[in-house]
Amino acid sequence: MGSSSTNSTGLPPFTLTGLPGLEDSQHWMFLLLGALYSVSIVGNSLILFIVKEEQSLHQPMYYFLSLLSVNDLGVSLSTLPSVLATFCFHTQEITFDACMAQMFFIHLFSFMESGILLAMSFDRYVAICNPLRYSTILTDARVAQMSLFIGVRSFCMVFPLPFLLKRLPFCKANILSHAYCLHPDLIRLPCGDITINNIFGLCIVLSTFVLDSVLIFLSYVLILHSVLAIASQEERLKILNTCVSHICAVLIFYMPMMGVSMVHRYGRYAPPYVFTLMSLVYLFVPPMLNPVIYSIKTKEIRQRLIRMIFILKVPQRKKKSQMQIKQIGINFL
């Protein structure tokens, strides 16, 4: 599709790609992605419901966890329309404006997730290194201010991206590498000077993902230093266990991101589907695994889930018993 394929606004549409070279497996990929979507949406919705209903979870740590769940829902819902259209209905064309909007929201939620993980590491640092001041440092008002700052920072970083792309001429075949719109993919398509885009992109990555990851690492260095000063080994393990869920969340967010960056930079001769699979891991795995990890590792959430499952099973057992009693009565008559 070249420059002649434009819509009424003069801006070219884009062609989404499923799995290049694996077209025969598209329906199986849709089933897999459907399962990931289901786990992500149901799991994060359950986390939000449990934190809302359980009074003991009305604490800064769980407020940040709720924010992470809302963000993960946002990531899933941002990619859902085009993934559904590509893999299920084989509709691969997306308009320029729709592509810009999807790119904006995908990157907005990615930047927000990095900020939320940083806020959660600060929460763990204060809880372990300054436990006596925890309630005075992380008040509800301060948690709200931190959440607002994360949202505003992410918005300011991502907002210029669609406009910087819109000013460029598109004269190549506008075929994307994925079933959704990502900035690293879109920036390859213009035939104009993209120096400003590259500089801006590098600046926002350094001031968010790189800075956040460095601060998270430093917070855990301080946490480890504080924990090693504790004499009791049992107490050390107990304290470190409160950080396991967050460490897992950090790893499953940053490691796929690094993988995607490495593949885009050095995977010049890799098969096309490698790029797609790496981006799928980056966008689909964290929203799916985060609620699973926190449900397993957080005692209060795990107990509430068990109670919910038990409550669902009890009426079914009662109903089955009533039907058996009724059947016995009919047979007796």
C-alpha cells in the first residue's frame, strides 16, 4: 500500500499483521490470546473487587496494586479491538487516526506501569526501612498525589508522539509487524526526516523506563542492606517474602521490554514472527501474570478468593442435596 492509498483526510491507512509466515496457525493464536485476555480481565477485575470489599486491604500497598490492575486492564482493552479484528475476522486494515489512538493508549499504559512499579518499590522501601513512619509518610492523600503524578507524567510523555508522526510523509508500504500499532514499528514507515522523533523517543525512554528501573534497583539495594542488619534469619525471610510479588511484577515487565528492544535493534536477520511473538509476550504476559502472582503470594487476597470459591460451591451442594431429597420423595410416592 503506497501513498496513493489514502482516506478522505489524506492520511494513509495501515495494514496490521498477524503472524508473518505462520498464517495457517492464526486461529490457534487467537485461542491462545483469547485465553490470555480472559485470565487478564477476570484476574484483574477480581483483584479490584477484593481490594474494594476487604477492609483490611485498604492500605497504600493495595491501593497501588489496584492501580496496577486498572492499568493492566487498560493494556488488555487497548490491544483487544485490533487483535480481535486481525486474528478472528481477518480484517487487517486500520485507519491512520485509529492507529494513532491505539498507539497512544498502549504506550500511555506502558509508561504508567513503569511508574506504578516504582511507587510500589517506594512503598516496600518505607515499610521495611522506616516502618514506624509508614503511616505518616504514605497517607491516603500522598498515595493519591503519587498516582496523579504517574498519570500526568505518562500523558505528557506520550501525548506528542501522534503529532510527531502525523507531520511526516508516508510513502512506503504501510505494513505493520504486529496486530496493533506500536511507535517503534510506525517510526520505520515515514520517508521523511525522523531525527526529532528519534531524539524525543530516546529522551522519554531515558527519563521514564531507565530512570524508574534504576530507582527500583536502588530501593532494593537499600531494602537488602536494612534486612541484612536483622539478626534473625527467620525474620529476614519473612520481610523479604513481602517483596517477592513486586520483584516478580518488575521482572515480567522489564525483561520482555528489554527483549523487544534487543530484537528490534539486533534481530535484523531473525524471522518476522520473532518480532511479533516478542511484542505479544511484552503486552500480554504482564497483565495476565500480575493478578496470578499477587493472588498466590498475598495471603489476604488468597484467603478472600478461597472464601469466594467456597461460597459459590455451597449453594450448588445445597441445590444438589435438595434435588436428591425431592427425587427420593417422588420415588417413595
